[in-house]
Amino acid sequence: MKKTLSLAALAATVATLGLAAPAQAKAGDPVKVSDDVTIDPIIDGVLRYEHVDQDDIDLDADAVTMRLRAGAEVTTHGLSLLAEGEGTLAIVDHYNDTIPGNNGYLGAEPYSVVADPQNIELNRLQVAYAAKGSKVTIGRQRIILDDARFVGNVGWRQNEQTFDAVRAETRIGPVMFDGTYAISQRTIFGADSPNEYFDGDMFLVQGGLNLKVAKVKAFAYLLDYDSRIAFSSQTYGVLANGAIPLGDAFKLNFSATYARQSDYKLNPVNFAADYINAELGASIMGFGLKAGYEELGSDDGIAAFQTPLATAHAFNGWADLFLTTPAAGLRDYYGGLAKKIGDAGPLKGLNGAVVYHKFESDFGSVNYGQEWDASLGFSIRNYAVLLKYANYDAKNFGTDTEKFWLQLAFKY
């Protein structure tokens, strides 16, 4: 029998939990077992309400989910062992969780998608050794490179993306190197999904310099999937980002990325496409301003630049219309305003942001649509509260989509 919970009831739950402080202020701190051994417990969770309204779907989606991760990391003389489990519970499951035939429906559920299926899994199990600026990690692990535009953990969704991999990192003065060989991408779709994981040979390599004005990197990402061959690709690129202080209260931020992607190994489509991103931002008196352009290019409408390992929700609008790049490519003109408001009574670290996106195709200059996104966040005691809203106005791609989130998170 499906459970129901109104938005008002959820808000009351959030308020109640937020006003009840944890029993110990230092909960989750590393425990020193001996002079040489420490145990660092891992406890974090997210309670979230998500509403999705799409014009071409008869039934709006309403999802109330609770995700909990628990585990521990044991460290001695630079050697560490980390084990972490993850579970997601669907308290209200009026949504398409992406798993065919779930909840008694034949085929897809008659709701909009919320990609947070019920799930219990081993999230991470890794051994690592760190010494003198270098680190090697072996096992199932979280990998986030830079801003997660190309490789990330899809951290917004309840079930995290991880990798079965070996990773080596080192820094010598201003020089850095980061290399990963992965054999499996463990997706967000859960243990009951046919897309639980994608195996293959994945090489993720970065090398760079930390200069006074900017960090500069070159990268190569080679993806050879066993079954997901349409996403097998080779990507080579460079990126730079930095900040320039201009007085005590003003700072100029900049970032730029260029990459070239083409087919690789068993990919049946012969293509090549460019990626371009340029962003300029400024910080002044607690306000953050940004404006940027991102292009995921197309090869004459045949195939487009894809980022199958990315945390894509953070880019191209929170309504998630462009998690997979259309064959005609994507151009995203965007700008945003953010404000750190500060403390307001029991609300700590109050902050808000508004972002606007204008979307069009790279091939054919088709007007896809536009989107407004907004967020408001704050903390009550040791709990983080977040409200988010996305409104996509479709023109010649997808359908009008509104999404709203209210969530409570904790971490020790």
C-alpha cells in the first residue's frame, strides 16, 4: 500500500528534525584507538521531497525519499581501509524510478521520472595509501575530477555513482598528476536496475600546473564500454581557472575549457565534436555574479559531445532536460546571481541563487527553450535545509517542466 505525505507534513517534519540537535556536538569525529590507529565513522543522510510537473505526462511525480550512508575508515601509518553502505527508501513513491515493471506497472510507471529508486548496496570499499603528497586508491571509490563536468559522483541524486578502479594522485610543488583506470561505472540506478553498472576499460588522466594566477590542466578520458558502445569515446582537452583579487572587497573569477571528442573502439558512429566553456564571475560584498557560454558540439547532427561520467545535474539547468546531449548538440548561454545573506536568527549561513539559461542547438541553430533556476539554503543546528526550483520553458525540444525540491541533510 502506497504511503502519502503532504508538502505541509514534510515541512513540519523538517522543522521538527531541524530543531532537535544531535546528542553530541562532536559526533562523527575520528576515534583514536591507539597511537597508530584511528577510526573515522561515516554517517550522512538526506530526506527529500521532489515534485515534477511535465506537460506531456498525465500524472505529476511526487517523491519522498530518505537516503542513508554508513560506514567507517580505519587508518594507520598512511594506510587506510574504507567501507560504506548506502540505502535509499521511497516513503512516497508516486514517481517513475526508471526501473521497468516496478510497483506493479507493466513497463514504465505513469509518472515523470525521479531517478531515486529504492536501493541497498555497497557504495564504497577501498584500500588507500598516502605519503608525501601522493596517494594510491584501489577498489570501489568516489571519483570527482575538477567541477565534475566530465567525471563525477552524480552527487545530487540519492544513490551515488562510484567506480571500481585504481587511482594514483601526486603533487610535486606546482605540478600535479591524476590517473585512473576503471573497469566499472556503478550508476545511480540501483541494484534492481538493468543499468546498475556499465563495465569496460576507462582511462582518466590529468596533468597540470598550479600557477600564481591560474590552475592549468590537460586531460584525456578514454571510455571503452563493453555494452554501452554508443558512449565509447576519446576526449582530449585543456582547462584553466583562477581568481584575481581587485581590492579588499572585489574578486574576479574566470574559467575556460576546450576539448575534442571522437568515437573510440566499438562505437558504431564515426564522429568528432568540440566542447567549449567560458565563464566570467565576480564576487563583491557578498554577491556573486556569473555569465558564461557552454557548447557541446555536434558533428552535422549525426552525433554530439557526450559526458556519460559527469554530474550532469549541475550543468545546463536543474530541470535535467539535457542529461544526454541531443544529436544536434547544445549551446547554453547562462547568467546568475548569488547572495550570501548570513545568519538570521536560528537560520545559519542563509544563501540564495538565481540562474537563467537560454538553450539552442549547435547544428541548425534550433531554439530549444529557456530555463529559470532558483535555490535557498540555510542550516539549523547541524542540519542543512535546501529549497530548489526549476522551470523549463520548451520551444522546440522536450516539454514544459517544473521541478521543486525541499530537503534536509545531515553529515557527521
